[in-house]
Amino acid sequence: MDNKVLQVIVALFIPPLAVYMKKGRIDNAFWINIVLCILGGLPGILHALYVVLM
């Protein structure tokens, strides 16, 4: 899926799902995002936005 607008919106509400949508598989970026979301919401959102926009 390559719809960036949808991915950015999902990154704001469900960051791990946005990373999964961008990568298409569960990899290290997904697990890093899960850990960041557990540590706090904002780090997970920022990481998801980074993955989606880069």
C-alpha cells in the first residue's frame, strides 16, 4: 500500500499498524515501534511518521 495520506493518519492513531502497512511485513522496525509505543505514545508516533515518510 502506497497511500501516504492514509499511512500518516494511521501513524497518528495506531503507529505499529502504520509501520506494518509501509513495510508489508513484521520486521525490526515494527518491533522497535512496539517498544517505543510501550515506553510512551509520542516516541512511537514519531518513529512511525519517520518510517512512513522516509
